[in-house]
Amino acid sequence: MRRLLLLRHGKADRHSAGGDHERPLTRRGVEDARRIGEFLRDEKMIPQLAVASDALRAKQTLERALEALPIHVAHMFETTIYLAPMERLIETLRLTPDKISTLLAVGHNPGFGDLASWLAGAGDPEELKLMREKFPTAALAVLDFEIDHWEEVQPGGAGLKRFVTPAILRGDAGDEPD
């Protein structure tokens, strides 16, 4: 079995002197990233490897989430994930070493939302619907695959085990703003 923890970066400032690539997380973005990290810890969903876009907001999201985990998780920043379309994300995912059974990936929409929808062929109907309608900032899709090798990832080949947003974790039934 393989597990993909697909996390969209947290809420970021709208502008940065360094351009889009250098936009930092807002205070809410930092809090939401920590909240998702606490969820991963509490649910015992500890990745063996974490990979994030090299954009500042994705790096900060990963760093804040990892702070909540009980062990050090090897991580890296990958330029090819920055604003990548779904097709490039699929190629990158299929290159994951087989020794990694649980992978955390942090990146951007629309690619991450598209990838989650492309991968999820089963799961709780309400969570699937929620995920497909909107993949907001700091949303996490937990996708399980009954495969031996990451290169075997196919459309609809994953079961959506969980879809959580910071608003869900806060117990806020309202819409999750981006």
C-alpha cells in the first residue's frame, strides 16, 4: 500500500516585493499549517518523506506542519512542483522511490486540486464531493493506493481516506475562504 498526503499551501499574502514565488504565509496560514500538522500527528499519519514546492508559502507550510510531528521527517523542496499542472505532478509522483510508503506533498492549485480529483476513485461520497468542489488553502487529501510501486499510479486508483480543511478541524461548518 502507498499513501499520499496531498496538502495545498496555507493562506499567503497577496503581494510580495519578490513576486509570486516569494509570497509568505499570513498569520492564518501559519496557524492552519500547524493545525494540519497536529492532525497528521494525532491521526498517526507520519510521512517518510515530504516534498514541497520551492515557493516561500509552500516551504513555510511544510515547515509549520512538520513542527507538530513527533519525529524528524526527511524533506526537500522541488522547483518542478511550483504551480505545476496535474500532468507534471503525476510524472513527479510516479518517480517517488518505492522505499517511501507515505509521501507528503505540498503545493499549489489548480494542480493539486486537479490531481486529487484525478486520483480519487473511491471514498466517502460527501468528502469526495467537498474535495472536488473546492480544494482551499491548507486543505489535506489523504489518498491510499493498493499498489506496490508509485509508477503504477492511475486515474481513479486511490481511495480518499480523508479530506480535511482547517475550517473542518476548527469545527467551523461555514465555507472555507481561500
